[in-house]
Amino acid sequence: MMLSTPVFISLLVLSGVGIFLGGFYYYKPEKIVSRRVKSSQWKAAQKDPEFKKWLEVEFLTQVKKTRSMGMIMIVLEAILMVLIISLWLKG
């Protein structure tokens, strides 16, 4: 069964969106992590210096994890895009 051209185009668009999202995770992880970690607990961290120190370390750890996840997303989506293009050209 052959897939039609609009299906391939939509798969390529989805793969491109995945690459864009992975790039955002890789180049701007601070924005993502600050929404999850820092903004929700920042008021409590102002009162307790030990908690503030832990929160900063946790923030940096989460930034590193988010950046590596972004690179993984970029690589996987690029591989999928190459596979989709090769299937499209074969068909």
C-alpha cells in the first residue's frame, strides 16, 4: 500500500516540528526549567538559604538534563526525517 503525498508532507512537517522543539530544548533549557522548578518554589527558597542552595543545584541539573534531551530529540527526528524522505523518493 502506497502512502499519498499529503501523508508524507504531514509526516515531514511533524518531524520538522520535532526538530524545532528539540532545538528549543537544547538552546533555551533555562526557560523550560524555570517554569517547572524555579518559579513554583522560589518564594520558599528566599526564606531558607540551604533550600536555596539546593534549588540552584537542582536547577542546573535539570538544565543539563533538558539540554541532553533536546539533543536526543534533534538526532531522532533528523533520522526519522531522512527515513521519511527516502521512503517518499522510493515510492
